[in-house]
Amino acid sequence: MKIDEYVVWTAIITPMLDDSSVDYESLEKLLRAQAAAGNAITILGSTGEALNLDDKERKEILDFALGLKLDVPFMVGVGGININEQKAWVEYLNNIAGLDTYLLVVPPYAKPGIHGQHQWFKALMDLAKRPCVLYNVPGRTCKKLEFETIKMLVDHPKFWAIKEASGSLEDFKKFVEIAPKAHMLSGEDGMLPEQCKLGCAGVVSVVSNVWPEAAHEWAKQSMAGKLNEPQVWSDAADAIFSATSPIPAKALLHDLGRIKTPTLRLPLSLKDMSDIEILRKANQTIETWFASKKLI
């Protein structure tokens, strides 16, 4: 399949051991579960705590994941505030086999305007040898991806897609209008059904970490306009985002015995996840929903 035919790109967590080193055994299980469900993989994004990992760890995680030779596409995160470091990262990625697309986020903390964003993205896309996804997530960057910036980049040969995670249907609609040829990806699990009505072509999902097969079915039904129980998934997404991602996803995956520990890297802390019961309830609801779909 081509990359634009995948409806779910799982923003994979980075499981860790008690000492906060990477738990590669659990990571392999998670990655294989996504591939078995037919989900593409987004690795080393914010859900993967990429900015909390050092350069050596990021390269080792990437080498490990690609070494599994899974028959699904890989999207890799490109994010930071130092342009020379990000250029070096893109050049490194260009020489790695098995990657399909790069996820370029608005630089956090710096709060660049239209022209700063344009120059930043253009510098990285000029270097990139693969299609690029521009990522709007103002809740993390404190600055939205400007519409005018997209207008300036829309004809760039490496501009493939927009990942829209502002929480605004109006902004999603505006991006579709100004970049009609762009592949629109949702970054808001709970809003996918509504975004599909506006031209969404897929989702970069956090909930699919926990429910890979069920999330695949949910996304397909949403894309087809046949999802009859949207509140089930909206409530599940609310639970998975009840604290800063990936805290709840890790807490639930550990509770279900799929990762060895729920350890996170500072500045994230499990203590900010106040209630595991809402996650357990969400898990039971999704399992019941998916079981009913398999009986049809």
C-alpha cells in the first residue's frame, strides 16, 4: 500500500524500564501489534517523548524499530528549536532505509511568526529526501501553524500532508481550503468523525497504542461515515488525554500488562495521572465495542 492509503498512524510511545532506559522488549511487542493491525507507525514524536531522549537514544530506537522489517510505513518526528540540529537530523534520516515520511512540527518555545515558520520549514524540506507532514499542535508549541505559512509552502515538492491537532474544526476546514491537495491527517482522536466530514484522510493516533485493532476499525468506520457510536471513542480519547500524553497511555498499557513499567522521562511524571479507573473503564468500553463489531 502507498502511504496515503493508511488511515491510522500510531504515534508510538517509548516504553521504559524503572531506570528510564528504553525497554526494547516491550517496544518490539507494541510495534508488532501495530503492524498486525495494519497501522502505520509514527515514531519519535511527542507521544514517544522524543525531546526527552538524547540523540544517541533516538538513533538506537530508530535503528531497532526499522530492523524489525515490519511491512508498514514509518513516519519519524523532526522537532526542536535549533535549526542546525534539525538539519543534521534530517540529513541523518535521509540516509536511513525504511523511512517513508517526516513529521515537522512548529518549533516550540520560540513562537515564530509567519515568515519565521516559512523559513524554518522550507530549510528542512529543501534538505528532505522524503515527503513531509507539517504539524499544527499549538497546545504543545504555544504557536499555531499559520495559514499564510502554508500558502507560502503549498507548492513545495516535499510538502505532502498536514497533521492538524488544534482542536478547532474551523482551523481544520481552513487548512483544507488553502491546501486542497494536501493529505489531511487528524491529530485529535476524539474529533476524527467530524474531521472526516471535512476531508480528513487519516489519523495520527495515541489511542491506537492501547487498542490497535479496534482503533483501525474505528478509523475505517469514521472515514466511511458509518461510525454510529462516536461518543464511545470521544470518551475513550478524553480518558487517554486526561493527563499530558503519553502519561495515561503508558499507565493503561502497564495496567494491562503490555509494558513492564509506566516510567516516563522528566519533566513528565506518572504522579500527574490521578485516576487509573477512568482508563480501565475506557478500556472495557472499547473492548465491548470492538467485540460487537467482530460479531457482525
